[in-house]
Amino acid sequence: MTDDDAGSSARRAPASAQPASGGRAETMALQGLANRFVRGMLRLPLLSRVAGRRLITLYLVGRKSGRRYTVPVAYTRHEGALLIGSPFAWGRNLRTGVPVEVRFQGRRRLADVHVLTDEAGVVEHYAVIARDNHNFARFNKIRIDQDGNPDPDDLRSAWAAGARVFRLTLR
């Protein structure tokens, strides 16, 4: 699930910045409603055990506005951390070295954040996430070959369109 900084629609890059292979991920028509439903599910102990196998809720504070946002997102476990990838504006509220509060498997916890924005880091980690979660790949317009590997050009296009990776280490 995704949501932007203000909780409405995603900001789009200018047409000239759109990658040729299909462009940037976009929010669904009823994204706000879907996010409210998922946030509610992740608060319920029994449902969070099932839904929480792939989803986490981030509790963000706007870096400029100070407003609070609650964003459910898919994650992938990798090397002892949780990886989250997103091209959306809410991600600018996560900063390396500034902990974030999360709801993970029904419990609120703190997580240390490391933000990756460089091409090599984003491409490498987006590939890990796309291999693990083909829905993430489809949503982000990353083709997967018959062996389960993401298309390298699509990964680079995602980075060029503003994708970031957030590596969360739970406390």
C-alpha cells in the first residue's frame, strides 16, 4: 500500500522524467479507502498476524508541516532488516538516523532508518523486494522474467522516477 505525504494522491514527475518502460507507480483510485481498511486490519491482533506477514504501518511526522501520517506499506525481510521501497512523497519524511515508529505484527515499536537514494543502492534493493514480492513489482511497473528476476532496465527506471529504499532495523 502506498500513500503520499498528505495522504491523498501521488505526485507525478514531469512527462520528460517518465521512464520509457511504463513510468512511475501510481496510487489506486481508492487508495485512501484501501489504506484505512488495511490500517484497521493491522491493529487487530488476529488479523495482524496474517496481514502482518507482508505489511507494516509507518507512523510518520511531516518534516516541514509537522503533521502526522499513518502509512501501511509492504515490506521484505532481508539480512536482519525490513526493506520498504517507494517512489511516493511520504518517503521524504523518513531520514537516515532518525527512528520511526512502526506497527509490526500487531505491536508498535521503534525502528532505526537507513534511506537509500543512490542508483546502485536503490536498484539492488528494489531487485530484492521485487523478487520477494511480485505484487510490489507489478505495482512499480517492474517486469519479472520466467526465472523470477526483475528487469534491470525497469529497476533503473524506477530509480530515475524517484524510487527510494528504506532499510528498517527494529529495536
